[in-house]
Amino acid sequence: MKTCLIVGMGIGKLYQQVLTELGHGVITVDADPSKGADFTNVDDAIRECRLFNTVHICTPNFTHINLARHAGIHSADIVFVEKPGLENSALWAQLCEDFPNTRYM
């Protein structure tokens, strides 16, 4: 079974529904406890499951780069960053250079 991490339960709820319907294990994170996520911070989710097949970053734009860097270590396959993604192409290039075994989308 593939294990997916979703960070941010706004649009992340849609990701959760689709991934669950596809039969993936889903672990959710949102800093707002009222969103009903499994965890309120990423580090606790990572302690639960050290490696995810995919990570889906669905948080406010200003948080994307730090979460993408943090997730790069814990993603076996792909880190999806919800649009608009990162601030510029140099940040994307740096992520790909720093984490050559992780695909960023």
C-alpha cells in the first residue's frame, strides 16, 4: 500500500478523498485542530511514518519552500506542491539539486 502525506486540509481534503478512493494510506497534517487532520505538525507525522510515497503540500504559498525542503528527505517518489508552487525557477532548481532522488511537481 502506498502511503501519502497531505499537509494542509483546505484543498488537501480533496486530495485525501481521491487518494483514499484509490486505496492509498493517507496521513494528514494541519496546524488548525478544527480541520480534523491526523496531526497538527509535520514532524509528528514523520515520526509516525518516516518515508512517504508521495507528499502533497497544500498550504499557504509562503510555506511551500520550507515544507518542500523538509519533505524531500521523507518522500520516496514525488513531492507535489500546490500552485503557484515556489516563488521562482531558481528555488525549483535548487530543490532538485539538493534532493536528486525526489521528483518535485
